[in-house]
Amino acid sequence: MKNILISSYFPLGCTGYGTQVYHLVKYFNNIKNINVTVLCWDLTLPNRYEPYLHSDIIQSCPNIQIDNNKEILDVKYFSRKDRKDYWKNIIFRAKQIKADTIIVFQDIICFEHFTIEKFCPILLWYPVHNIPLTKNELLQLKNFDKIYSISMYGCAVLKYHEIESIYIPHVASEIFYDDKKNKKLLRSNFGLDDNDFICLMVARNSEPDDRKAFMENITAFSHFLNIHSNAKLILHSHKYGIANGINLIEIINNLKIDKYVIFSDQTKLNNLEFSSIYLRNLYTISDVLLSASKLEGFGVPIIEAQICNTPVITTNCTAMSENTFIGICTESYKPGVKVNNDNIDYISSSIPSIKNITQAIQDIYNNKYKHEKVENRFYYKSNLFNLFDI
């Protein structure tokens, strides 16, 4: 019997990381003689020695937000005391369950310096965001026996630093599919006119540097609105940001477009009550997803939208370049550093172009965009997880 410890996020929650862990655990559940335990850095239940079962979590925290579209997994859970001492907690729990393999799937930029007593292989499924990697990231990478990247861009960045990696991308849930035949009905349920041209943004608003480029995307929408008064913008995001996020209301008011902007219910958003089906319906009713970010380690909404046959607008940098199949990948206003892998150039963090985003919205309005088949590597059934060497 093999014991695997995964350090990441709660797999039955409504987060992007959690969804990936859910599919990974589901994959391991289908393999005999494997026990899985997840150390959840977003699970704030009382920190105790014994692991939690699903029934314990429901009983101890009845208000915890669980995605009801996900099956209950054969897995045990550890909560975290606070967001520090990452390695100390990971190694402690790994020893406790006598782990044969540790898989880390999270950012490592904040991991502490720690002398690791190696007693089993430690694998990293790594969301590479930018180049060059920080000194602490490079230091932490030495602790892993094998590194997997969630994007080909990530592989290129690691190669730039002379670090070997294997590509295992994020996977998309079967919940997402082309449901455009119900677009008109779903729009009526949302109180939207069938003749409206709907732009959508699905983005976590929690970073002070506006990584998601809300300013550029919303401004581009306002320019498009000057030509097409039937346009509307749905923002599935926090109005005022969480933590150190962006004040979107201020941007909207300055542009004088508040009558054309619709926010998802903020209380439900704060409580993580929106299901994957709700997101699928948002993609389905929309004509375009505005996702021309400054950088993306992967970009889950980009893939989900395209699987729902909704074109996307992205920026030609980081992982967005490789993951744009239906829509337009715009050239940036200020491109970042260029790295090469297998004779393909990848560009690091860049400043999106308002002008190019505006033109891209117009082109999609006129049905002038590429429409390629979304590659099947993003589907869970593709069994990419068998590349994990456990």
C-alpha cells in the first residue's frame, strides 16, 4: 500500500487549485493500493493531529462551501494552523502518515528556508508565473526530486534556469461543454436580452498590481461600447477586491459605464457559493471572455470558456499564447522577456494593449477570429496524470 501526501488546497471547494487536486485525487482513487491524504492550506478547521474525514468536516464546519458537482473522495484531510512554516508542516504530516511520495501543488515563492530530511521522493506540480524566477524559488526548487510544469511556458522558464521539467497541464472538468443551443433561454433566466453583445470577465481580484489587467480590459470594453450601445459587461469578480485587490467601481465610474456593467452577487462570491454549473452558464450566455492579462501561469477560465465554445481575448505572453484556440491572442503594448523551448518562443509578463483588445472585441463581434479545436489534453479522461512518477 502506497501513501501519498498532497500539499495544496481543499479538493471539494470552489477554487481553481482545489479543482485540479480533486481530479488528481480522483485519478489516484482509481488505482489500487494507494491512500491519499491532502494537506489543505485553505482549510481553517481546528489544527489537530488526527486527519479529518469528509464526515468530520461536514460536522465540524457545516457552513464550509463545497462544490456539489463533485463526488465525495476517498481521502483524508489535514487543515493548516496558519500560512507559514510550509515545509515544517509538510514534512511533519508526511512522516505522520509514513508517506511514500509527497506532491506539492502550490506557489513556492513563500516557502521558508528549511533543512529537509529526505525519506521519500518529493514532487512539484509547479505554476510558473514569471521570468526570471526569484532567488527563493530557485532555492526551493532544489528540494524537489522531480518537477512538473502546468504549462509549456513554465517548461521554457525552467529550461532557461537549466532545470528539467515534465509538462502536465491543468485539466478541465466534464461540467464544461458547448451548451450554446440553450444560450437564449439562459440569457432570459439572467434577465438579459438576446440581442445584447455580452463581454465577460472571470478573474480573482486580489492583487494590487492588477495582474488580471482589469483597467485595460474594462477600458477596451468602454471604447467598444462607444460604437455598440447594445454591449454589456459581466464581471464575475469582487467589486472592491479582496486583500489588496483593485477598486473596480472606481474604474467603472471614471469611464461612466456603470449602466452597462453587471456584477455577480457579491455575497455569494465572498462565500464561494457559485458552482461550476453557474460558471458554465456564464460562459454560455457570453459572446466573449475578456482575459487579456499581464501574465498567466495557466489560465483556467480561458480553457473553460473555450470548451463552452465562447471565444477568448488573451495577451500574447506567458501561458496564454499556448492556450488560445478559439478567439484572439492580442499583441501586447509592452512585451516582456522572451524565452525559447523546442524552437518555440514564449514571452514573460507583458502590458496588454487597450487598442488591440478593443479591436479584438470588434473582430469577434464581426465573427473574425480563429476557431480551432480545443486540445484534448485538458480533459480528465486523457489520463495525463499517469505521468506522475509515484
